[in-house]
Amino acid sequence: MYLIHDKSLTTEAQAELTALGAVSFVPWADRTKPPASSRVLLYLGDEMLRELALLALERQWEVGVLPHAEARQAMAALGVKGDLKEVFAHYLDVPAIDSEALTCNGEVVFSSVVIGRVLALRPYDINRPPTTWALLSGALRGLGKLRLAAYTLTTAKAREIHMAALGMVVVGQSRSSLVHRTLTEEFGVADGRLAMLSLAPRSVASYLVFLLRLLWPRKLKLSQLPNSLSLVQTDRLHIAAPKGVDYLLDGKPVHASEIEFAVLKEPLRVLPGPAIPSTREKRTSVDKETVRLNQVPVDAAAEPLLQRNLPVFTHASEEDYRELFVSLRDNARVTPSYQVLMVLSVLLALAGLYANSAPVIIGAMILAPLMSPIVSLAMGLARSESGLMRSSLRALAVGVAWGLSCGVIIAWITPLEIPTAEMRARMSPTLLDLLVAILSGVAGAYASAKEEIAKSLAGVAIAVALVPPLSVTGIGLGWGDWDMAAGASLLLVTNLVGIALAASATFLVLGFAPFKRARAGLGVTLVILMLISAPLTLSFSHLVSRENILEHVPRGDIQLTDMVVHIESVDVTLGDPATVSVVLSSEHTVHASDVDQLKEIISEKLGLPIRIEVQSNILR
């Protein structure tokens, strides 16, 4: 066994190694001394190791790398971990394995070649593995300046691929990098091919999603790579960058406009370090190539993304936008079917409101066609399409007019004039109703954009409940109850504005419109939303105050001076002070003194002065 070393190996270290096993020390100047098929240990820096690699291939040495301060890349690639004596002792009897010999522009690659900005895929020092936070912070650096560059790839079988990518990483058989820690073991098969992973997110959002998936504990399968990641496996690969590209060859910075990769036919006989299992797959030669482009931009799709910072969200293709736009334009038309459905849904909702029947009201929500023109309006706001906005507003106006007319007429001809519980539920909207509208707008826009889940629009219609507040507004106008009409109309406007704003924002996120086109329409909608938020906030504040009082009012049996009373139900009317209405059950008549004592007990528990209103029931 031979040990080729540089001047940094001291005589004391040589003596310690000699005590562990028989070895001949060879200075760097005499590096050609070991004969063919010898076991050769190397105490050298990365550059010397790279220079010696071709000689090791030629003579078929069994090569093992010893820990050296300047050999971090080779140590990472070969799993060298531990101090000098530990690794030396490990090499005394470990069997050699065949390893791919990958070259980049004629230079041997120990670990990988990183092209462009793919910090998330760089290999790391096996002796100093980074933390998850270090990996993530490094990948996030310069997030606002991410841009794709043009590359032309030519494989061994002369397949030419024109693509845009943030960067690439090319590896042979190193298993010490984040790439192999994240991907399945099938990536390390010794099949005589290199592997090139290209990262091409279409937006900052998709880049962040990729980072999170990369750091997920569960490994990725090569058959299920993320959309922004492509894979090429071949034995030769030529990469051309028209404007030149910076790349890192095992951490060494290089600049070139063309890069040639090749897997040499003869394997490199390697002694695996302690961090790599000594048993590997037998090296085979695979004639086929693997090209998985997924959804990375290639050919014409790559042009719009080149030499510009990545957008925050992925832009939808023109074909996707065209199909959705045609569908939404049709939904914004005032057709006879739309008007018939509108009248039927309002009449059904009115019947449910008067009958105080929630199932009937839900049926009206499903039947109502109002959701479609609101989503169309949202797209018009997002794209600043005045024609689509006009037709959507016209459809909404017609639908609202039919709803109000039906509500007023039914209120006039129906002798009932006492609001039911279902009616009262639509008369006091709060911020919670605005939240429901916003979530429904997001769901409605997403369901409209994704054809496979468009059937979910019925569920969205149930959630947002547009027709019931419209019907209650009509009833309030018919009865001349302006408070009722005002409360229900506030809920209606809240739903309309919340859905339109949230759906517009969703279309922006899905890439159907750039933000600068949507600023004007979204700005107006946001102003309206802020205006209606004021009464909603006040109403929500009252709701919180009322619920807080209800929570602290005692229930059940309470001992008074002369008797035990049972509090069955409680209601609160806010005021200064608040009025607490209770229903009591007792075996004897409740007197004024008992009411005063009960008031004092409740006020003490609440810590607030109150007025009390008592309804007494005699229990026998």
C-alpha cells in the first residue's frame, strides 16, 4: 500500500500511520511510482487530487482519500469523515468499489457541478453538515432578484433541448450532497450515466414551494419530481449558454459559454470513506437516456421568462386564460335562463324565510345563479377588462332587481309581518360574514379556474348565501321596515364586495393577470370594502360584548333568601347599562325583592352594573 502526500504530512504523523499498518510513503514529486492495480492512499488537496485522478484511472489504482485541510470536496464526495488515523485504519481492509468517473470540460468531478443559482442543490462538507436553517437562508438569499437564463442542452443521442432555468446541478455518483439526501436511492445507481437536475420555477411562489418540499423529511421519487424540476440522465451532455454562465466545479468558480460533460468508460477504483457503505451496485452500462422535463419552460414557453426577474406568482398560459375568459364571459350574460333561475331561487328563499325552514333556504342557495356573474366581475377587475365588468354588473343588477321585486311583492301579499329567526339572522352582519365572503370568493375563483373541481361551485354558493339577504332586503322594503332592509342589504353588499375582491386576488395569484393591470379595479373594491367594514366592525364588537356577558351570566339553580330559582334562558340587550333578560322557574311567586337580589348576584358575577328583566314561571 502506498501513500502519496504533500509537504504538510509531518514525520510524526507518518510514524503514527506506520504503526497502524505497512505503507510506503511517496512524495508528490514521485507520484508516478506506485505500480498498476496498487492500493494508493492520497493525502493531498483537491486540486492535486484532480490532477492525479486521470493517472489513477489509467493505472487502475484503488484510491482512498485521507482527511486533508484542502480536500473538502473530495472528502464530501467519498464520505471521508473522522481523523487521519481513523480513516487510515478504515482503508486497511475496506474493499474497493467501482465509481463513475465524470469529467467537466476535461476535469474530473468529485462531487458535482453547480451551474447558475441553485444554492438549494449545492453539495456540502460531510464533516460540517449545515443546519436546515442554513440551507434555507442560503437558498432564500437574493429572492427578489431571481431570473431564468437560456440554455441549450444536447444529449449523447443528439436530442436538443432549449430551456430556461434558474440553474442546474450535474452529479456522478456522490451521495454526500443535499441532492442525494433528498432524492430516492435509485438516483445513485451505477449505470454509467451522469444526472443533470435543472431548477426552473416560473415564479417566486413556486420556488418557495420547491424549497419547502426539498427540505421535507420524506424523499422525492424520481418518477414524481416537482413541476419546477427536470431530470436528464445520459453518458454525455453538452450545455451551451449564449451569454456565458458561472459555475462551480466542486466549489471552484469557473466561467464558460459551453460545458461538456462525459462519463468515462473506465471506472475509478475507489475506497469508500467511513460515511459511505462499502457495498454498492455493480457498475453497468445503460444505453438509454432519461429526459423528464415536467413543466419547466422549454422552446417558445421559455421566451417570456428570460432575462427578467421572476414574478411573485406563476402566470397562466394564454390558452388557459382564453378558455376561462370565454367561460366567464358567457356566465356574465343576462339570458332568459338566468332570469328564470333568479326568480325561482328568490321565491324559494322567500318561502323558506317565511316558513323558518333552513333546508328550503339551502335549496334556494344552490339554485341561485348569482355566483357566476360575481366571479366574472372579479376577472374583469383583475384584468381591467371594462367590457367584462359592464356585462357582469348588468347581470348582477338584473338579478338584484328581480330579487328585490319578488321580495316586495311577496311581502305585500303575505299577511305575515313578524320576522322569523331565519330573517333576523340576515339582519345583523359582522366581520365573520365578511370572512365567509372572502373565503367563498377564493374558493369560487379557484373552482372556476380549475375545470376538474368546477362542481364545487354549488358548495360555494351555499357558503356565501347571496339570495337570502337579498330576499330579506325585499321583505324589509315591502314591510317598510328600514332597519331590516338596511341590515340585510349591508350583508348583501358585504358578500358581493368580499367575493369580488377575494376572487380577483385569487386570479392574480393563479397568474391570470399581472398586478399592475388590476390595481385600479382592486383599489376601488378595496375602498368600498373598507367603508362597509366600519359598521361590520361595530356590529362584531357588539356581538363580542353580548357573548361575553352571556358567558358570565349564571345558569341553573340559584339560591335566593327565600327560595331556589332555576334560570332557564338568558338574553342580552346592549345598552348603558346592558339589559339581561332571564326566564325563571320556581315553586313560589317571585317578588320584587327576589328580583333585586337576583340582579345583585348577576351584577356581581359580571362585574358590571346591569338592568334585569325577569319572566317568572311557577313550577308545581
